[in-house]
Amino acid sequence: MNRVHYYVTGLQNSQNKTQIKNALDQIEGVQMVNVDLGRGSIEVGYSESASECEIKDCIEHTGFTIKSN
């Protein structure tokens, strides 16, 4: 399983957490989603049928901004 980790802005409450988890779960191949509200981070585990680009787009289209390193 591949993993990707992002720090995002806009994660403020459990409603945001549920919103992003539900959106990412719609992507075929996403196997695991961990949202840490305290750190403002999202970790996603995915198989080969999903891509990092798809995951990034999903996060951004859900209304969150990925922080650049």
C-alpha cells in the first residue's frame, strides 16, 4: 500500500473531518484515511488503482488547501 501525507488549512472540526473522509473514500483504491485535526494533517493509504494526483485534487475540490513544504 502506498501512503501520502499532507498538511492542509481549513481542518477545524469533526464535520470537516467527516467531509474529507467521505470524499476520499469515493476514490477507487483509497484504503485508509487518517485525519488529524490537531496537526491539520491528512494521511491516505491507497493502492495502485488510485493516484496521488487524484487524492490531491479531491482534497482541494472539497475546499481545503494543501500547504506547500
